[in-house]
Amino acid sequence: QVQVVESGGGLVQAGGSLRLSCVASGSMFRLGDMGWYRQAAGQQRELVAVMSRSGGTDYADSVKGRFTISRDNAKNTVYLQMNSLKPEDTAVYYCNAKFRRTQLQMRSTEVWGQGTLVNVSS
């Protein structure tokens, strides 16, 4: 069974930085897009950043210029470098990964992590 595990959350002051990591493991043919979503208290889950296997990226407007997503395909790992953090970045951050179980599977399956809390104090 494929799973993803996040790490790197914590408490930081406004203006500070954090780096999140997410590792995918388990039996799969190919790992596709990997990304980060977040959910603040009382809010819907929203996309933060996503990166394709080939390196294409997409960011939420609210984090452009402050957050950087990267990945290491050899390690099945995606990172989120978060700089200039703001109190409004406070949320549970979830890793999402899409993968193909077998070479014959045409539609990807997706898996979510348990989430890691990022708390930015003012």
C-alpha cells in the first residue's frame, strides 16, 4: 500500500521559515504529481503548490514568491520551503501524491498524508 508521510511542521514567528518534507513509499509503477495543500481552522482545504514529475509547478497566488516546491524523484520526496511566513499561513499542511500502481493502469490513484501543523505567530 502506498502512503505518504509529512514532516517539518512546527511553531514559527512571522517572517520566519520552515521546510516541509513528504516521502512516498510502497509498491507503485510510477509516482506522478506531488503537492501540498493546507486547511486552516474553519476553512476548506486549498492547494498550496504542486509539482509534476518533470518539474512543472503551480502555486497558489497567496504563496507565490514566498514558497518554493521541489522534489527528488530518486527519493520519492517532495519539499516545501516556506519563507516570510505570515500568521495567515497557519494551517494543517497535507501532502498529496498521485501514482500509477501498474504500467497498465491509465488513471492515477491519489494518496493523502496525515498532515503536519504549521503555526505562525504574530
